[in-house]
Amino acid sequence: MDICAPLLINARLNGIRGAIHRDGRDLGWAQFADQVARFASVLRDLGVREGDRVAILADNCDLFMAAFFAVPWVGAILVPLNTRLNPAELTDLISLSSPVLLLHDGTHGALAAAALGEAEQSSPATMAMRDGPESLLARIAAITRNCCRAPSAGALDQVGANAFQLSTIPSAQQRRAIELIETITP
């Protein structure tokens, strides 16, 4: 089973029901699936391709959960890094996994920089997930402003189609996910 299929199934069946609770607000399944699709689109724009590795150094948060689905959505491999490791240990893990991109939250930006500073070989590109105008969240928001709006409660049946339009999933994977959704809905 494709790892993204449960996300799309829940978006279709549970729509506006809460998937993630953050800072006093709920993000429904449809909104979360839309965020994941936009995240995947940003990853593609950054040059992440099938088989690449994307490392993440962050506490549990909504964007960490989105990365869990968005990275495999583009065919890449997620490499979660333990935030309790010291820079030398992180450097070893980064060098062993050879990620093309290192995502980090604001809390661990200095730790990421220290780990990459100790690296002897070429370092991956880095991106803050939430802080600044060039952050991942800012790029996701730019997609929202520039190409479409989040699905409304009346458009929840189209969330899978909206998500596919926003990212570049290979057509075979797209067909499998659509077939799976159609088999479980009346």
C-alpha cells in the first residue's frame, strides 16, 4: 500500500474533522492533505526527485507530520534525525544518509548549522520549516496565494483531485490512489 493512500482516504471520508491540532486550531483531514500536496510541490520545485533523501531535524509538529507524507509523495526517502544528538553525531548520520535537503525547525537551526559545519564532504541544501520569507511554510503559502484556495467543506469530494493537481505524482501512483479511494467510497 502506498504510504499516502491513508491520508487521501481520510481526506475523502473525514474531510473537515480534525487531523492535527496546533496552537489552538484544528487542521481538518482535507486541509492537511492539501498542505501535504503543496509541500510535495515545493519539494519538487527544490529539485527533490525519486530516490533522493530528505533529512528533517525538528520537534513533532504539523510540518513534521506533513513531511512524513510529502517526502514519499515525491518518491523520496525521509530521514528523521534525533534532536537530542550532538553536532558530531548528526554529522555522521548526515554523511551516511547523504540527503539532498535538510529541513529544520527554528529551535534546531543552530544545531543543524553546527552539524553541517563539521561535515567534511558536501553538505545538503538546508531550509527552515517555519521561520522567514524563504521558509518551507512561506513557500507553501505562496502556492496557496498564487494558484488556488484550500478546499471548502462543499468541495471535500474533490480533495484528492486538488492534491494531485498541485503536485507532480507519477501517473501510475495517481491511478492507484484514485482507484483505492473509489473502492472504499459509495
